[in-house]
Amino acid sequence: MCTEEPLYWLGPLGGCDICKKPFNNVMYDVKTNIGPWGNLCESCFQLYTSRRLGTGQGQKFERQTDGRFLCVEGQSGLAIAASDTKKIILGY
Ligand SMILES: [Zn+2]
């Protein structure tokens, strides 16, 4: 999971859980519309999720030059704080 910084994906990573294709440079660990969480590629993220990131929703990872996937969006901390602030401002 994606809970400490810097946040790298540490689990086994085959391909996308839906289309089974290998990941290019982006991977999402995200809750899907059909229920379970999965490792999704960009196109399946667009098709099979609510496209929201954050606690209880999902995280976005990008492949680094060393081949590891770094969490770049949706992690707890700054990203969540920013979206919570936005929610407060917008009133929802
Ligand atoms: Zn896919």
C-alpha cells in the first residue's frame, strides 16, 4: 500500500488486472467500479473506475528511471490535505 514517503509500489506487479497488458509508465492501485481493488493501466483506470484518487479511492504511480513505481498522486499527506481543503472551500 501507499502509506509512507517516498512511496514506491513494493508488491508484485505483473500486468493490468483487467486487460492483462504490461504497464507502461503509469499504474493505478485503485478501487474499481466493479468492486475489488486492482492494479490498473491508464486506459482501464479511465474505463473502470470513478477516476478519483485519495484515501479509500486509489493512488497513481509513475515508473521512475530505476524502474520502480513511485506514488505521485492520491497518497495520504499533502495530496489528501490539498483535496480536503478544496472540499472545505467548495462545501462538499
Ligand atoms: Zn488495463
